[in-house]
Amino acid sequence: MYATVTQPLTFEEFLVWDDGSGRQFELLDGIPGPLSEPNANHEDLIHRLCTYLENYCQENNLPYVSRQSKVNSQKSK
């Protein structure tokens, strides 16, 4: 469960807002909403995008290697 916002937040207020749940949120029309976990469709899209990016970099001799791992940006408790 997460805290309910009673009035819309500004972007600056959202940046410092924390409901204490440890979840990540996005701001939609001033209201924070929890981000959903990625599903198989997200993973398929990421794989295709990484493949396109790797091909482009190889064709243009650019030193880039894409990573598909999910980074956990939440702080350890």
C-alpha cells in the first residue's frame, strides 16, 4: 500500500516526495502512481532495441555494448 496524495504535486514536490513504501512512482497529472513491474512484452521490446542498437554501433564502428539487466535503484534497508 502507498500513501494517498490529496492534491496534485508539482514536479519539484514529486522529486522530494516519499511515501515510505520503497516503490518507484511516476507522476501523472500531478498524482504519483506506482510503476508496474516489467512483463514479457517489456523484455521483448528491450531485447529488440538492444539488438538494433548493437547493430547500429557495429555498423558505425562505435564502442558500445548494451546491457539488458535490470538495475535495482532502491536503497538497501
